[in-house]
Amino acid sequence: PNSGLLGTDAKAEAHIDQWVSLAEKEIQARKSLISQLCAGMISPYNKPIHTHLVEQQLRAIDVVEKHLATRTFLVGERITLADITLASAISAAINITLDAPTRAKYPTTIRHLETIAYHPIIKKAFGPLKFAETAMQYVPPAKEKKEPKPQAEPKPKAEKKKKEVEEDDDDDLVPKEEPKAKNPLDLLPKST
């Protein structure tokens, strides 16, 4: 409670909640859907959905970029829960959707990520940051190539055997009717 991560007053707490919500719902959730879609966990793959999810995520990062243009931290002058949550979401996104050309458009957001991730107290939780050079793309599964089966040598045709015609009774052609099963409800006494 006294760490200042949750804000110092009600207004700061509300702003922290808003930024946490944006990081979780607009950046982290989109990253998860994109990675599952590209990995084939959500099938069938749909390019328009993939593009739409990336656009939504980048729109949220645009908001963060504009906000951090004049600030070091999201709320106040110290690290808050909002900063840690955003840095966590961005660190996951740099492996999936934020490739080198896209990261070049968001220098302030990347600076914020590095500021939080390399903080001496938080450094262990984040570990080394891994930046992807290209964004994750869907790779369709390889189709198995069926090798043509070698053609078998034609077998000599066997002589057709004449079927012996047996004389059958016409009674066997008509199916016999099975006796109808009794309904168990017939055994109950009649209602009054």
C-alpha cells in the first residue's frame, strides 16, 4: 500500500486502472490472439482478422506513444502498476507483432519499456528483452506429397466359373414378419 504503485490519490488510482486496462485488453489480449492465430491454434487462419487485430493493437500503442511523448512514466513521476503492466504487454508484443520497422515508429514506447525492464528492482522479473526482426506470420502446414504407387503388373484374368443355379422356394424371398413386441404400458391397469 505504501509503495506508491497504486497511486497517491483517487485520481491517480483511476488513471492507473485505465492504463492497466488498456495494456491488458488492447495490447496483451490482441498479442495473444495474434500468436494463437499464427500458430494455428485458432483455425482456420483468416488474414483479414489477423490484419484487424494488428491494427487494433497498434492503435492502442499509438495512444501510449502520444501520452509518453512528454512523460517518463504513465502516471506521476514514479513507476506505478500501470508502467509495469504496460511494459509487460509491450515486452510480449516485441516478440510477436512489433518487428523492427514497426518499433521504429514507437521510440518513446520502446524507451519506456527499456526504462521499466532495466530498473534494478524489476530487472529479474523481465529478464533480457528479445526483439523480433520480423513479425510473426502464419505459415500454412506443409502438405504431404503423395508418392505415386508403382503400377502392379496386370494379373491374368481368371476364367469365369459358371454359377450353378439352385432352385429356391419362393417362400424364402418374402421376409418373415417378426412378432410385435408388447408394449410394457399395456400391463398397467386402465385409468379411470
